[in-house]
Amino acid sequence: MFMRGFRGQRGITGLETSIVLIAFVVVASVFSFTVLSAGIYSSEANKQTIFAGLRETRTRLRQNGATFAFSAKAGSTETVYKLVFVVSNSLAGEPVDLTPPYAEDASGIDPDFVASNTSATVISYADENQRLADVPWSIVFIGNHNGDNLLEDGEKAEISIWLLDRDTAIAEDQDNSAILMDNSTANGGGVGGIDVSGVLVGKSTRFVVEVAPQIGAALTVQRSIPPGLRQVMNLN
């Protein structure tokens, strides 16, 4: 009798142990699933954070070809009044908003302020004498273009950066064909370029232009004006 009772108790103990082991396995499985899920979620969140960081640090613009400088006469002083270069989209599928604040029509005083446009891209200019944080600029799309102001994959845009106003009624080699900006768009011309407190851009001037889109790093263009000024200068 004693041995039968002991064997019965041993069987119950084995059953309880099995239940405990099963419970432990179930809990371990649930815990493992939770840890794996958290790990996957964390990895996905980290991946999204990395991609977001790359979008912020990578420039979405690429310069195509040369940078050109155009000169005219402010008063009787020959000076650079406009810089021009072509850009394209460096990240396929990520359009860049290049809605320009100004336009150019080769009539009267250029550039012409476009009040209906809200620009998301800011262009700055700096040389050894000055920094212009928000210079006037205009664009012309060249080649394939769908008609909007978004620079998309396969499209190219020619950006004109205006340091001075240009009186198109006067030939570039004549006096007063370029005008210091008066920081008013009411009478034509731009705001944010070189005014009476600035320094005209002459020969051998080194400068930096930054094109900062709404998302992504700025495109930086560094060049030097040649030792002798001509009406059109290839700075490459």
C-alpha cells in the first residue's frame, strides 16, 4: 500500500512538472515572439530614420556642364551681373521644387518679380567681400519637360542668378546697362542682390553659390571670375 501511494504521488509530481515545462515553453515562445517583433519594429524604425537622414544630407541636385558669368556696365564700371548654370535631378523619383521667384523676358528691366510664385528653393551668393543670403533667380527648363516647376528625373533646368538688375534697352557694353538693385520690385528688377552697400563683382573674384532645396543638402558651386572680363565667360 505504501509503495502504491508513493508511486501515485510520483506520477502526480511528473504531471505537474510536465505542466510547468509546457507553461515555461509557452511563455518562452511568447517572450521570444515579443522580442523578435520588437527587434523587427526597431530595425524598421532605424531603417526609416537612416533613410530620412540620407534624404536630408544628400543633395538632390546635380550640376550639368559649365558655369557662365555675364558682364555689363554698372555706371561705367564693367562687372558681373548674372551667373548661369544647368542642374538636373540626382535622385530618380524625388522631384525638386524649382518654382522661381523671378522671370526673365529680355524686355525693360530684368529680372521680373513673379508675385504669384512661392519659392521653396533658396539661392545664396558669397565672395570675399559680401554674402547675399537670398538672391533673385529665374529658370528656363531645357529639353524634355512636362510643364510644371518640379525638376523631375530626366529633366534639366537652366538657373540664372541675378546679382544686378539688367536694363535690356541698353547694350551690355554700354554704360548703365547693369543697375544696382534698389530692393524694390515696384519699378522692376530684383531684391536681394548687390545694392549701394555692396561691392561689384570684378575680375579674379572667387565666389560660392549655394542652391538649397526644401529637402536635402544644398548644391554648392565654387568658381572664379577670369582676370579679364568679357560679356560671356565660361568659368570652367
